[in-house]
Amino acid sequence: MGFAVSDELLGTVAPILVYWLYSGIYVALSSLESYRLHSKVEEEEKNLVSKSSVVKGVLLQQLVQAVVAIVLFTVTGSDAEADKAREFSLLVLARQFVTAMIILDTWQYFMHRYMHYNKFLYKHIHSQHHRLIVPYAYGALYNHPVEGLILDTVGGALSFLISGMSPRTSIFFFSFATIKTVDDHCGLWLPGNLFHMVFKNNSAYHDVHHQLYGSKYNFSQPFFVMWDRILGTYMPYSLEKREGGGLEARPTKEFKDD
């Protein structure tokens, strides 16, 4: 008799495994200085937290997310036989994915923006994430535990519930969202990267937000930039060659003059 792994277990564990596997790929590629948005020297000098602390913080957040996922799957329940009998529909799957993406983006934009404009929340909670002035892949989920719970865990739960996706569908959605989030923080601009081709919200776009001049702009994450555009917090940028090698995301002239 073979060992069967439930969709609920996979939905809980897969995003965690994907996070570290995909981050590992970017760690291996980080030596490609000509594609970095910041040099390795800048990464070491500008960041205000050790990499060991980042790893511990991410593991804590993933533990909380795993517990919430287990509770959520238990409360909502799943009918395995009904899932098997349900006719597979690409249209339904696409609708659930797009709905979940919009819900997650909307939640994260407004919560993220509020944490920047509320001085107490920024100082005591969100500033922890901005200790990484030079983002890197496995620091994507380095947040204060409260922020991790509010932005990522609650946002993920809402996108799961409102979209109506099954635990099996959630395996793919949250793995995809995790890969996208890691990619946004990777600090690299690689030729042929499909995320950069498809999404305006990418590693350069989010890098702007992590700099002092962009801290009140580019709040959108992890998929679209629609809320930034609609509400006037979109900061356009251009990719320029950095002196000494590599690339740099620079704000356009009208923002430089502000």
C-alpha cells in the first residue's frame, strides 16, 4: 500500500519548500554581479540585520503560516471524493487564480500602505522588513511576526476563502505566490525572466520601495501595480548601468526633483 499525502498537507508544506528551493537558486546566481541591482558590498554594508536573524525570522513566520493553514483547512473541511468527482475546468481554475490574486493584492496594498503612514506601526512593526535596504531572495518573508500574520497569513486566508479554491488548487496558487514574492526580493534583473516580462511589479519595482526615496511609493505586492497607479503611489523608474558594474533602478526625473 502506497503512502498518500493529503492535499491539505501539501498545501501547508509546499510553499515553505518552494520558498527555500527558489531562494537557493537565487543565492547561487547572486555572484552574477552584472545583473545585480546592488553590489555585494552594498548588501553587506547597508543592511541593518544579520542573515542568521533573517533566517530565524522567516522560519518563525512560516511556522505561524503553517499552523494557520492547518486550522483553516480543518475548519473549512474538504470532501476528497467530491473533489475527485468534480469536473476539472480550466475556466474555473483561472477564475479562482485571478480572484485570489486580486484579493491578495488589494489586502496587501492597503495594509502595507497603512503600515508606512502610521508612525507607530512603521516604527515598531514594518520597519523590521526595511532593515533590508538591499533585498535578497530569502529575506522576502523577513517581517515582524505581527506583520507576517496580518499581511501574509490573513491575506492568504482571505484569498483562499473568497476565491473558493480547493486545498489542491491552493497548493499551486500559494506556491506560485511564494515564487513571485521571492523573485520580487531577489535583487537581480536577469535576462529572460518571465516574471519581469509579464508583471510590472518585479524586483526593480520593489527595490525602489526599499530605498529611502521610494518608501512612500510602490506599495503594491506581489502581482499587479494597479492600486499604486489608481491611488497615485506609483513611482516610475528606469534601469541604468551602475558605476562599477551591475544595474540600478533609478526614479524618473520628476521624482528626483521632488
